[in-house]
Amino acid sequence: MLGKIIQGIRMFLGNLFHWKDEEAHAHRHSSVTRINESVELPGHGLVQIGCRVECESEGCPRPQLLTLKALNEVDRGVVVEVVTDNLSVVETMPSMMDIYEGVHLGTVQGKDNWCIYVRREI
Amino acid sequence: MATDTTMNKPGLLAHAGGYKAMALVALVTILSLGLLANDTRWIYLLVYVWFGVAYGVFLQYGRFCMASAVRDLFAIKVPRMAVGVMIATALFSITAGLVTVSGYSTFHPHPLGWHIIAGGLIFGFGMIFTGGCASGSLYKTGEGNMGSMLVLLSISFSMALFADLGSWSNSLAPAGWAESALEKGMPEELSVTDGWFDLFTAGYVWNLSGGTVADMVGTGNVWIDVFVGNVLLTAMLPTLVILVILYVSTYRKGFIRRNKLQSLSFGDEMRGIWGMITTSKNTAIAGLGLGIFAGLQMWATGALREHYEIFNFGELLMKMGYTEGLSIQETVFDPGYWYITTQEAQLGGWVLNLFGRDVTDNIFFGLQNGIPNPLINAPLLMSVGIIVGASILALSRREFKWKVPNMETAVFAIVGGALMGIGARLGMGCNVGAFFAAVTNGDLTGWIFLAGMLIGGLLGVKAFNMWLNRKSAGDEFDI
């Protein structure tokens, strides 16, 4: 735990003074990219993923807004994978799909993050 | 059909987090037993600690956060958290009503004035940037979010400094406040005409009055007064109206689309509202738990006060030989119910005092709340309990993660937290003390605080979106 605290302080100071910490730098921007991968989802089998929204270390509502933007851009039926370490995003996404024209297929918890799978319906 | 397929959820003892959670429970238990072995009167303080742990568990379980409620509603039009908070409010009002009827309520209504809406507005604006309200920042700290920790520190020190504003701020107060403050005949060491917050308190707030709707109903039958006035009129009916507004303005369209309905019967509408409520199930369950425990805490503290024949924890501390940090009335902050922010201000004041700044010459610390050592500050230990409770559940659910804020998040945490602190002092509380506890105990000022918080939240979302759009230029959008 002490090691993690020291690593955390190092990352924070790295950001503060713009040290070239690769890990910190890698997480500074979100990205939305087209991909062609597949994933096994319980209840859905093998699902083809067409787009990935990477938004680790991002606070709300940025991941949700990026997801909506991605869903607007992809074709109907395309599955979008949202990668986040923000639990609020994990909780909000299914409700957001109820409001917007999409379907929440499932959420998979990884070691340090969650992958949320949503599909454009209309 | 949406399917929740959150995987990899092993049993409690199948992962290290489960052991850490159990170790935390054991640590708090051992410390509590040690305190009781030292003096059984510490039970008064331990009631705060253990209720804090329970609140932390429920807050983390329901991810109960007013900032999320307001932000999700205005930014992405998702009412889930707002619905949960409203249901929690309705449920809490029932337990609060039962405690009031039993005669153990420790709640005091807030004075009604412009400061409530202004405080709510500033608080609401700030919390959009920090990403968490007062209670939300506590439970998120318990999940390992160091950004939320920064928010708490910022709230603590901004409140302490705001309550202890120096002579330079006197000119910002209307002249009438100084005259009115002088008329109160306060002890000289408080220097009530020196510092904006003292002038505001003694010259403005003390001239106002407040009360509960039960007092207004005043039939003489305490059951009718409390359950009609406080529960039905103040909490239930407004909550119902807000739920209907949320349904019509956000959820209904998606409900019609998903169910392929052409026209809606009354039954369909009811199914739709029920569907909206059940999507907020976790928050609603958390609200029910929070309501029950908040009511139980009022009852337990009231019973202990009766047992020890005291009105305030300061008296008990005096009897136990702890006199340092008490107010000049020999009291400390001791609300006896779920409350956040004043104890954090005390922490800020205590640290400032430690570094040589005398903060006891004002009304907030010197007369009302004191600055007791954090180790014997019962409400502050309740806040620590909330962090610990949230950690216990987060660890056991594998949701604990040390999250280090980047520069942007850190700046938002500090600036937003400072605004939340100022708003909380101006509005006499935060989303818990000024809204949740107020509304559920029949105090209409809670709804006024919420109105201010919504306006502030809306402005905050607009400003935040402008920032996001500007920042989006740095994103890779390759589809």
C-alpha cells in the first residue's frame, strides 16, 4: 500500500510539474477509435466491437458525453466499448441507454477498470 | 434487452480486498473497545463513529451523490441519481417523523433568508467541478479517490478561513449589520463587529426566524402535526411532484420507444414511473438505510443525552477532564444527527490554530462550535467513519482503487471545494445538513437550498461543458 501511495504522489507531482512520466502522460487525453475486435459477453456470446472509447482517469460527465458522441458517429448495430475506471460511469451507462437510442449489453470488470459494452439501436 | 453482466465478483474472502475490509472492521472494533475500557462515557463519541461507518457503507452502496444527481440530470439528462435522492428523501422523512414524535429529535430548523439560496447556488456551482457533493466526496475518498480527498481539505480550510475573515472584510457588510450585532451584547473577546462572517451571523442571521411545518400546522396532536406537516406536506408531496416532472421531462420518451407504445394509458404511465424508480434501486435502498440509521442516530444521541443529563457533548468532555478547544459556552459542535461540513471546518480551524492563527475570536468557532482536538471531535470522527465504511464496502466489492488526480482535476478539486466551503457556511450547511436533514425534518429552507443548488448546478454544467468543448480539441477522435 505504501508503494502505491508513493507512486500516486509521484504521478501527481509529475502532472503538477510536467515531468515526463509516460504513465501519467498516456492518461492525459481520451480517445475514440474504430477497432475490429470481438469479446465474449455472457448472454450475448461472441460480440464484434466496432469502436472503443478510452476514458480512464476521466471524471463525469466526460466519458458519458464521449460515448454519446461515438454512438452518434457509428452505424446502427455497431457495438461501442467504453473503458473507464470511474464507477459512476459504470452505474450511469445502463440508465443512459434507457434514455438514448442504445442498448447496454453488459459490463466487464477488469483488474483496474471496467469495460462497458453498448450498441447503437437506431 | 440490457443485461448487467458485471463479472469477476468473487466471494468476500476470495480476494485480498475482502481481508483488508475485515481488517478495517476489526481495527475500528478494537479501537472502540479500547476507548470503552478507558471510559465508558466514550460511547457518546462511538455512536457518531459507528453511525458514520454505516452511512459510509450505504453511501458507497448507492453511490449517493447530489453532484452526480444534478450533473447527470443537466449534462446528459439521466435522472437515475436524482430519482434515488428523492426517494431517499421521502423515506428518511418517515423515520425522522417517528423520532420527532418519540421526543428524541435533535434537529433545529434553520433561519429563513436570502443566504440559503445564495449558499446553495455557490455550493451547487462548486460541486459540479469537484465531481462530488459533501457526502459524495467522503465516500469517494473511501474508495481511494485522492481528488476527493483534496476536495475535503479544500472545503475544510475554505470554511475555516471564511468564518474567520479579517477586518478587511468589514466594509463588505451593510452598516446595519454592525449596529444590530452590537445590540446582541456578545462577550468582547468574540469581537462580533470585526469580520464579515461575524457581522453576517450576529447582525443578519440572528434576526431571522425559522420553524418546521409541524409547528405551523399546530393542531396540538404531535402525530398529526409531524406526519401531515413534516412528512406529507414538506417531504412526500414535493418529492412526488419532482418525480413526475423527472419522468415526463426525461424518462418517458425512452419508455415509449422501448415498449413501442403509440398512446399511453394511466397504467402505462404508472409502469413507466415504476420503471424509472427501479433503475435507481441501489440509491433508493441506500436512501432507506440512510434514513433508518439517521433516525436511529437521533434517537441514540437523544437517549444518551438524557442518560448523562447533558445538552451538549462539551459538557461530557468537561466532566471527563477535556477542556481544551471548547467554545466559551463550554460546548462543541454536536448536532446529534447526520451532518457534514461544520466538523470539517473545525478541522481546518484546529490546524490553522496549531500554526498560530487564533480562530477562536469569532462566533462560529469561539461561541458556537469550538475547535476540539480531532481525536475527540465526535462529528469529525463520524466523517472519518463514513470514509472507513465506504472503504470497507469498496474493498469487499473490489471497487477500491487509489486514484491520483491529474493537474486539471486537482485544480477543480481545490477551487470547487473552496466554493463548496463558502456556500456551505453561507447556506448554513451542505447537501446533507441544509437539504436532506432539513427537508426530512419539516424545514422548508431545505427546498430553498436545493433550488439554489440546482441553479448553481445548471450554471456549473454550462461552464463545465464550455471547458470540455475547449478541451476536446486535445482528444483523439478517429472514427
